[in-house]
Amino acid sequence: MRVSYFGRLREQLQTESEEFYLITEIRTAGELRDWLVKNRRNGSCLQDKSVRVIIGDDIATWEDKVNNTSEVAFIPPVSGG
């Protein structure tokens, strides 16, 4: 699985992306977020209610499924004009 971080999340987690093999208890984007919160330095930044998750090319929900071939991205709120 490849996990990428954007904006302030990248700065807070001090990494652009990481790759790892999922443990079996992680089945959803929300479970992945919870695992990262517990196991990554400054992972608590992912708990912000404004953080969104993307799986592949689609905006996802925390209940959407993930697996070892997933490409997941966590993004902070963005705005544009």
C-alpha cells in the first residue's frame, strides 16, 4: 500500500509518502487512519475532522475498503477560486 500526505499533513508527519504491507486488522480507510494516529509521530494531525481521504483517484469515506494494492492519500481542507 502506498500512503501519501499533502499540504500541512506532509509537514506535520515529515514525510511525503510511505509504503507498507497492511496488517489484517486494517480493512477500511478509517481503520488505517486510526492505526497511523497510534503508530506515526504526529499522527494525531490525521484526526482533524477536516482531513479527507482519497483512495485511488476518488474521494472516499472513512468506511471505504482498503487493501495492500490501494493508493491512499490524506488531504487537508483546500479552497480555490
